[in-house]
Amino acid sequence: MSAVAAPNPGKPGMSKTRKIVYGIGLVYVLGIVVFVAAFGIKGHKNESFKVIDSFHLVPWVHLVGPLNIDKGVLYLLMTAVITVGLTTWVAKRMEKRPGRVQVAIEWMYELMQRTTKDAMDEQMAQKWFPVIFTLFIFILVTNLIGYIPLPVDSTQKVSIFGAKIPAFQIYAADTNVALPLLLSLGVFVTFNAVGIKAQGVRGYVKSLVPAGVGRAMLIIIYPLEVVSTFLRLLSLTIRLWANLLAGHLLIDFMAGDLAVLLGLQLLGWITLPIGVIIFMFEAVLIAGLQAFIFAILTAIYIGGSVSHH
């Protein structure tokens, strides 16, 4: 009987992760070969295609006056339903051994609670925490669902079993400047109203200037402080709007828009991995980070409006 050779411990087999990486790399290279064979490497500039067109709000249903139902309204409704439904569902099913959803909600709750308490005193924190937490969850949800492809692009149509439906698109309600502006305007009015209520108009106006500034410097410092207060409205709006819009445009650009713009099919396959990386970065980090920044700045502005500089 012949002896069976024992496996050589010095030469371990390829790991599963490495096999997956090599497999993806092989598919990517083969894809390039297929695209070159099928379409060549010569492109042409597409003058009619505009990258930003898919972000325009095309009215679906006209209600009255300037009021319409479009994809922006749809995403706001989805955000409201998911936010209320998810928090209500978790609140009614609180358990000693929580599941993943409950753990995530509890972690966000505690995060916003600490954030609010750090920005204002205990009494104010109890009053304003629901507002801060609601803003955080609302913006987080609308950001996250903005990375789910849905058939909402009315500027392009696709045929499925003969039916013409809007093309699939990733879209977030806050990629339209109206939503970030409305949220920011609410925060701006709130913290100014809170400051005036706590200190009176004269006291609040005086509190805008840091203590110890001489009268001669007031001519320079005071206008700057007033302008900086109004700039909070712009900074809150632009930070949320520009980050989400830029991220979505980059994803679209790398996932195929650049190829369509240049009329070069191969380019869409080459840039696809970059689009996937940007997508993961935006969905995992930017969506939550922008919601957190908006919420913490809201807490800081409200807490700071009652303090004397």
C-alpha cells in the first residue's frame, strides 16, 4: 500500500479573503477587455447630457399655486414616516437584552443627550434635548435613504417589460438647498428668540460682543460679531447642502455620468470602483457626520444665546 503524503504545513492555502480580492481583480480586468472589444476606446463629447439635470425637481402632481408633489416631497415623507415609525417601534419594544436596532437608537440617544448637556445647563438641556435629537435623527435618516437607488429620476425613462418608468437614482432631500435652508432658518430664529427671551433685546445685543472690548474697538468688533451671527444661517445651510450634493455628484460621476458625458463606455467600467469607494465613504461616514455636526451646532448656538461673553 502506498503511503499518503502528509500536507506541507509550510505552504498554507490561499485565504478566502485573498481569493475574493483576486476574483474581483480578475473580473475587473476581464471587464476592461470586454468593453474594449465591444465598444473600442474612442469616445465623443455628449453635448446634450447635463450631470445636474437629474437633481432638478420635476413636478409629478400639481396641487395649488406653487405647491407640487415631486421627488423632494416624496423623500421628505419617507424620512418622516421612517423617523417616527422607527423610534416608536423601538420605544414600544424596549428590552433588557436589546437587538441591534435598539442598541443603535439608544447609542444615538445617549450621544445627543451628552451633546446637549455639554452645550447648555441642565434645565435648558431637558427642554431642548427633544429638538436636538429629532433634528439629528431626521437629517440622518434623510441622508441614509439618499443612498438607496429608487426610480425617481423623471428626466430619464427606462423600459421594464414595456412600461416606461423613471430611471433609478440616488437622491437626498437635502441635495436641494431649500431643505437645509429651511432647517437652518428654524435654528437661526430659535437661538435668537431664546437669547432675546432670556436677556432682553438690549442684553442680547450687548452679549454679542466679547467682554473686555474697549469702546474704540467696538466700531470694528461689533459689526463683525453681528455679521458672524447671520453667517451662522449660511454656514449651517451650505455645510449640509454642499456636502451631500457634492458627494452624490461624485458618486454619479464615477459610476457612469463621466462615461456618458464623454461618450466612452470603457470609462464607466474603469471609474466604477472609485464610485463604489466614494459611495461607501459617503454612506458610512458623511451621512452621520453631517447630521451630528448640524445637531451639535444647533445645541451650541442655543446654549450660547443665553450666555454673556
